[in-house]
Amino acid sequence: MQANDEAVNSVVLSVNRGGLLVEVEHLRGFVPQSHIAMRVPNREELIGQSVPVKFLEVDEEKNRLVMSNRLATDVVSGEGLGVGDVCKGVVQAVKPYGAFVDVGGISGLLHISQISHDRIVAVENVLAPGDELKVLILSKDAERSRLSLSTKKLEPSPGDMLRNPALVFEKADEMGRLFRERVAAAEAAAQADEEGAVQGEMAGMEVSKSADEESGEEA
């Protein structure tokens, strides 16, 4: 895996000031602080969760395995990610209100209301830590490095995330394109309405000005 420079999923065993202790296929490794791309409020929440890593150093003599989470992500800083983009992600943690998903090294929230059009009783019935999925970026807070995500917008038919998630991910890029087209059309319509309102207001001002000039001439 190191020779092929492949990213693999690891399980976080413990955290400390220096980084993360992880396990990959029954092997224990260390992810240094400088190679952790994910940003979460409390790293203790990562314990037991799945995180993508790449091998940095393998020393069989010293029985030392050093890994990088940063190199395993496609986008380190989140640059290039925009609203409406469809990205691959890995579920980090599942909460009653949604799931935290690692997208390019940034932790995004997939709220329970944005998982499917159908009602979801419990998030853990749909998603689990380590699940790989495709998500659509609903909003982005660059300063806080936070993303709001949706799979609901990627459903070809309401409820597909519950019945056939594989179909949702297969059609994700197409559904994302349709979403961006709808957003662009809505923005264009709003701009046209605004321009029409401004032109109407200017026309009204011209009529009022002409009426004032005519009354002045009559006087």
C-alpha cells in the first residue's frame, strides 16, 4: 500500500498532544499533529472513528509505522470547494442530529434533515462511522473551515438514500449539476427582477420630473 501511495481507512485508538494513535489492518501506527488535516472541536471525539491515512514511514526493524491524514485527503485546505460541488467523504461520527463527514480534510455536518426527503428516525440506521459517500456542499464557512452538506439534494427520487444509496452516489454528479443549474436560474431570475424594479423606479422618477417641468412652464 505504501508503494502504491494508496489511502486506507484507519481506526483512531487514542489521542495525545503529539497526534493520533491509529490501527490499520491490525497494525498500529502514529499520525503526527502536523499531518492531521481534520478540524474538530474536540479530538477525543475521533476515538473509535474511521479516518483516511497514507503511509509516511515504515520501519520494520524499529516496528515503527508513521502515517498522514493530510496526504490522504484530496483537498487539504478546502480551497476549490464551492457551494453546489459534489465531493467524496468519509463519515467520522454519528450524532442524534446528523453525521460529521470528512471532506478533503474539513469536517462537514450532514444534518439529519439533509440526509433524505423521507423522514429519518435515527441517523445510525442510515449511516455509520467509516461509511464512504458522496455529498453536496450546501454552504461553506471558510473562516471556520466548516461545511454544511446534503445527500438529500442528490436523491433522484425522494427516499433513495434509505432504499438505494448506491444509486444516489451513482447519480450524484448528475444531480449536483441539476442543482447548480437551478441555483443559477434562481439567481438570474432574482437579478432580473431587481433590475426590472430599478428600471421601473427610474421610469417613475422620469415621469414625475416631466410632470413637474410641465407644471412649471404653465405657471
